[in-house]
Amino acid sequence: MESKNLWQLISFYLSTTLALLRHLVLHILTLNQSPFIIKFMDLILSVYFRLCDLSPCAVDLDDQTTIHFWVTNHRRFDRPSLVMIHGYGGNPLWQFVYQVGPLSRRFNLYIPDLLFFGKSHSKSPFRSEFFQAKCLSDGLKRIGVDRYSVYAISYGGFVAYRMAEIRPDAVEKVAIVSSGLSYTDEQRDQQLRTIGWHPSEILVPKKPDDLRLLVNLSTFKQSTLNWVPDFLLRQFITLMYDHCRKEKIELADYLVQKKADPNLHVLTQETLIIWGDQDKVFPLELAYNLQRHLGKNSRLEIIKNVGHAANLESPDELNKLIFSFVIGCS
């Protein structure tokens, strides 16, 4: 009788333990299918931005378009205002995490989500960098920012350039990092052949290997992303790229399909051009093209042993260049 009772007790504990393990495994599998971990990391980054004296705000430009910003909480009039514009690799939280701390101590910062990234959205059919530039300019005006310099990376540089063109009264200085603005059709076609992929397949990844390709193209140093588990990369893709995927692809297609502009506007503002000497997305020759096009108002700085994503590979050097250029100190 005692052995029978003991066996029943053991069976009860075994069945209970197995049920709990089954529930735990199913819960973990559910987490892997949703961007829970990446959402948590995104939340941590937003807390860090708040610790840098920034707060989120949304500006409704009309009944179709809303621009989301991170803005300085306490504007100081003894500091210049700096607008930071991100590129395609996620939202500003992830792209500027290594820069926002030091820059927030020297500038009044205004960091928008470009349309169809983060929390900015529009029902408009327009996909040009001109439309992005107009929306950002109008949004800044709505929140009372009348004069500012602009620092932008990659695709953001296309937008910053147009902001400086359409609002010369507002934009004081322009710092552009690795933006292939001044290219010929031949240069563009050759680069597309070299990469061997359609830009939208790289810029708006669908699978973990697509995201690894994007990061490996963007960086010179070996990326730790090669060892990140697929389920985490899938979560990142879900959070950063699946929202407004169609619109993100249309933005990339617009830039690729339009003809090179031989009459690209020459900016009147002082312009700092920054490039990594190992850029595999926009080759270094495009930096020299842009400098020649802009002439005496421009300066080119080349960062050694850095690829396309200088904001991730060399943020300290980038910050020093921005400090020196905008406010004349190191």
C-alpha cells in the first residue's frame, strides 16, 4: 500500500512538472514569434533618451501626416539647435544611441522619425526626399524651432540637403555623412551591379540573412550580428521593417529609379561632408564628387577604417567633427 501511495505521489509531481515545462516552452516559443525582446530593448533606449533630457512629441501637420520627434526638454538659448536625421537602419533610438549623450550636452537636440519610420506616418502618396524635407521643416516650425543646423546620415542626408535647399532661412549649417547625393547614372548603375542586389531587398530586409547582409555592407569591422540568433533578428525585422514595409520600399525605389540631377542645387550654407574610407554602400568617390559640386563652402573629412555606418563604428570621432564644425570646439 505504501509503495502504491509513493508511486501516485511521484506520478503527480512528474505530471505537474511536465505540464509546467510544456507551458514554459510554449511561452518561450510565443515570445520568439513576437518582437517582445526587441520591444523591451527599444523601451530601454527610449528611457536612455529621456535621461539625455529628451522627450517624445508628435506634430500633426494636417489630417494626413504626423511627424514624431524627440526634443530637448529645456531649451537653452546659449546652445545651438541641432536636428539629427537618421537613415534606413531602424529608428533614431538605435541609430543615434552612441551619439545622443555627448551631443545633448552641447546642443538643443531635435530628432525626428522620418515618414514611415518609427511613429511618423502619412497617407500622402508622395515618396520623394523633397516631401520628407518639407514635412520635417514644417514640423520643426510648428514646435518653435526657427534656426538650426542639420546632421544627417545616409538616406537622411538626401532629406537634409533638400531641407537646406528649401529653407535657407532656417538651416544654418549642414553635416552630411555618407550620402550618395552627387552621382552619375553610370556610377549608380555600376554600384548596383557591384552589390548585386536590388536596394530595397537590402534596405528593407525580410529575413535574418538579409539583415546580416545589410549590416555587413554598412560596416568595415566584423559585425557581431553574425552570431546573433535568427529569432532575435526576426524580432528586429518585425519591429523595424514590417510596419509600413510597402512605403519604405517605395522610398528606396524612388531614389534608385530617378535620374541623376546634373543641376543639383548648390547649397549656400557651410557644409561638412563626412565619409568612411571603407564605405561599400556609397564609394568614397561620391564624397569627392559632392565636395567638387558644393565648392568653397564645403569641407570633406574622411574617417579611416570605417564603413558606411560611421555613427555606429566611430561615434566619438563623428561627434568631435560635429562639435568642431557647428560650434567651433573639440
